[in-house]
Amino acid sequence: MPEAANHLAARLLDAVQAERHAAVQTLLAAHPTLVRDHLHVAAAVGAVDAVADLLARGADPNAAIPVDQEAHVAVPVLYVACLANQPAVVRRLLEAGANPNDGESVYHAAERDHRECLALLLAHGAALSDRHPHWDNTPLYFLAGFPATHPRAETVARGIAWLLEHGADPTIPSGVATTADRTPGVGELPLHRVASLGDNPRVATLLLASGTPVDAPRADGRTALALAVRGGHIAMAALLQAHGADPAAVTPLDQLAGACFRNDAAALAALTAAHPDLQTLADRPMTADLHGLVLQACATGQVAAVKQLLRHGWSLAQQGPWGGTALHWGAWHGRPAVVAALLAHPGIAPLVNCRDRQYGSSPIAWGAHGSTQGRTGAEADYLAVTEALIAAGATRAESINRWGESPESMASPAVADRLRRWATAAEPA
């Protein structure tokens, strides 16, 4: 397949994934041969006859298009058909030998609640409780990571219900493997993930009703109640206690973190007075899980929580399990108020151009990527983040990732335009 055709196919598949139906039709009208010549495109638009013809001509039903520099990130054709809700194509691909356990199709058919596709996958041997070979998570755990505010929260909840009704096991832990830096896996259940997010009692109730023990511990011993408390999620904590959760599992450190998220000055003063060791957190190594709380606060735009966590010992410089400091995370999620608070914090200057350990790029590049892959409809916020980082001294070299990709190549139109002008200004005369 010529490179130009692959590029057009990638554009069309991006439009399918984002449900930009008008863009799909525009591309097809301009390039009608794509359906005839490209299996992924034919699958995405439900062209069953074209799919059958391509398979008869030797197309691989397990064909996958690389979408990232990482070798494990690829788009299987079966996933495309499931995502686009094309059950007739899904059936044809499965009958031709497509692997229902491709690490994508079950996860995303459930995310969109495409039940005909799910039923076909299950009938052809889909394993609903297996962990992903790379990401080390089950479909239920993946779906449990969608907050109630997500645009697809309703379909995700229905997808979770379908999986549970069809035998998915909510007691299989995810993230059990030791990471590259030799950190032991956290071994979380879907309930732990829901409790950490704290805003989806419907999904928590589904998981509890389907056999998850309310006090099941993670690998580190923490329970769902402890995670809800440390995130400041009062309603979730109450729901878990109503189902019998043991409050003895909650530590003073969990309570401190929760008080930071609630911005409860009185509770913070009482806790640090009663537990003097909580006043020295900044002097101790912080586990990745505990440090993740400040990253979570940055991601969700909780400015007061970010300030309190930093005030009580959380680190600006420590990176998360997938790389990135607090500033990276605030930028990727397009949170200008968080970024402003971080930039005002003592010790931030060296971190403005800090490269993350996963992708090798600085916060301004994370913001650029987030402007297309992060929060939808938030281009103005991402532009404000970009302006703030430029004003804080962001430099060009560190914004280029380890594959040589520029931030503007990943950015939304307005952010890309601002980055190009910034790049031009940075060039030597």
C-alpha cells in the first residue's frame, strides 16, 4: 500500500474513532478507492463486500496499522470494525481467523457498548477477564478508569454491566507485573480504580453486586475505602462503608491526603498535630502510588488540592509511572489554573524544560499532544497553557521528543500555530 494511501487511511480512521462522521464522508468522497483497496477503511465503513474481496485477495484478517513509535501500539482491523459498530464486518473477520483477543476489540467494543460486536467476539472465544499482554489490565479495569464526567460514561457503564453479565471476573487484579524500574505491581481490582476516581457510585455498586469483596486489598494492602478517603471522596467512602467496608484500613496518611483534596485546613491542622510524622513527608521517598495523588489533582484541575499536597510534602519533580512531572500532567490535561499554580511554586524553574522519562519531551510538548488527544473542546485552555509555559521560559530543544517529533506536529490548529511562531522566534538570526 503506497505511503500516501496509508496516510489517508490513518486520517479516516482518526475521524471514525472521534465519531467525526462528516469528515469520514468527505474523505471517502474525495478518495473512493480507499474502500476498495484498504482493509481497515472497508471495515470502518461497513463495506462487507469490499472486506470479503480483500480477504479473498489475501488480506490478513489480523492486519494492524502502527500508530505510534512504540511497537506495541497498533490498530487491528477487528478493533476498527468493533469501534465503528460494524457487526457484519466483525463476523466476516472472525470467520476468516481474526483474533478476538487482540488486546483492543473487547476493550473498546465494551467502551462504546456495541453489544452485537461483543456477542460475536465472545462467541468466537474472546476472554473477558484476561489481562492485556502489554498494559497488564483487564477489560473491566480499563473501563473502571473512566470517570463519571467522561463523555462516554453512560456507554462505559452499560459495557461494564454487559461484561459482568457475561462472566467477566471483577476479582482479577490488573497491574500485577513489576515495572521497568523494578517497582512491584500495584495489583488493583476494578473497584480500587473506581474508588480512587471517586465519582461513579453506579459502577462501584455494579462491581460490588457482582462479587468484589468490599475489603479486598491491593498488592500494597490498601482497600477501596482507604483509596476513596485519600482522594477526598466522601460520598464514595460512605457507599463503601454502607456495604461493610472496615474503617480500620484507613491510615492517618490517607486522611491527610483526603483533607488536602478537600482543602480542609482544620482537618489538616488536627492531623499534623496528632501525627507529627506527617509533617516530614518532604524528607521521605514517596511511593509512585502516593505521588500519583498530586498528578491526579493536576489532571482533574483541582488547584486547591495541588497547592495543599505540595505544601504537605508532595514532590514537584518526581515523575509518575508513565513519566511526567506534575507540570507535564497539568499541561497534558489542559489545566491553565493548575499550570499557573505550579509555575508560581518555588523550585519550578528547572522543571519547565524537564524531559519526561517515557517520551523524552518537556511539558509544552505534553500540552501540545493533549490538545488533540486530551480534553475535547478545550483548545482555548491548551493555548493558555502553551502561552504560560512560553512565558515561563520553555525552550525549543527539550520540546522535541526522543523520536524527533516536534510539538506542533501533534497539536490542535491554534496551538500548532502558536508553537510554529514560537519556534520561528527561537531560531538564531
